[in-house]
Amino acid sequence: PNELNINGFGIFGWLCYIPLFLVLYYCNWKERLALGVFWGVLQAVLINYWHGTYSFIGLQLVTYLVFMEYLLYMLVLTGVAALFKKYFLFILPFLWLCFDYMRSIGFMGYPWGLAGVTQWQFIPFIQSSSIAGVWGPTLAVLLFNAAAAWYITSFDSGKWQKRIYTLPAVFVCSFIVVSVIWGAFSVRSVEKSWNSTTDSYRVAVMQQNTDPRKHDYRESFKVLTEMTQQAVLQTPEGVDLVLWPEGG
């Protein structure tokens, strides 16, 4: 999401890692460190712009957190690049997947800006998330970017004509095509089983108007619980699903 288009530009998800991967492949360790951290901080500022709309320090805190995460990660990548230069672009998507996972868990977990999320409008493709979570689409996007970067390096080295250089393209494209085909069948099966004239659900949406940054957690929880009980009691037809806001 960005200020130009709230839905984002998903097509760039298949391209935006290519320059970064080339930098990590070609540059020395100082340039990898500096440009890798710069890339991470820049994308964090761009996609977290909304933090600046309600807090004076929200965007700054997120940017600082991302800076520290990418600094540590780029140190690791620099070491891996030095040890496995020849196979670095093959290893990189899996290392990046691990990095995204690590920064998404725990108390400081902030799963924002993951590669797979860029494809949220590509409905058949993202159906693999029902099996692998966001990590399935994320790995596919990272593999595509890494394969494209690797082909650019092979053109540069003059080795692109070798038959073995077709293997990454076949593997990545097959992975993506299978995901899309399986996803399309999954969507179709759901559509067939869904009868919009008879299948309906009653949803109760709660809005407690308390701020978890200003009010005690137990106070917010108590208000939400009481509102939920009232909604259930006041709905003779019954409630199928209750939605609480993120702060709850």
C-alpha cells in the first residue's frame, strides 16, 4: 500500500528484488551492508507511511526497528556471499524466507512488507497460503526474482547458452504455474459449493473505542467481552461470527 495507490502495485513484487539481489551478488561487503540496509529502510518507510498519520514517533520507531533487523541480516548475508559466491543466488531466496519468518514472530514480530503479500489480488496464486501460509507465495516471488537476477549474471558472464542455465527457469516457472492451476481449481470448487441464495452468515462487529496504547489491556478486554455478550443476547437469530479489532 502507498499514497499513490492504497492497493499497491502487485506486479512490482516480481521485479523489485532483482536490483537488490544483483547488488548483493556483485558488490563488496561494505556496499552490500550499506545498500542492503538502505533498501530495507526505504521500503519500510514507503509501506509504513500510514504510521505517520496518527503518531509523531510511530514511523520513526518502525524505521529504527527495521534498520536494526536489516543490519543484522545483511551481516549474515555478507558472510554467506563470501563463502558461497557461486551458489549465492540459489541460496538467497531461502535465506530471505527465513529472515522474513524470524522478523514476523515473537514480541517484536512485525510481519509487514512480506513478498507474498504483494500478490493479494492474484487470487488463484495465493491459494497455496491455505497450505503454507504466506510463506508459499513469498517463496515463489523470491525464487522468481532470484532466477531473473541469476540470468542477468549469466548473460554478463557469457554462460547463458549452456543448457543447464534453463533449469532454474523451468523449476521456478513450474512452481508458479502449478500453484496457479491448483489455486484456480480450489477457487472453482469453493464457488461451486457456495449457494448465495441460501448460504448466509450473521456477523457481529465490535468497536470498543479504547486505545491499547492509552488504556489498560484488561479494561479494553472487559469492554469487548461485554459488548459481545450483549450482541449475542440481542440477536435472536444467533451470531455466527464475532469480529474484534486488532487492538483487542
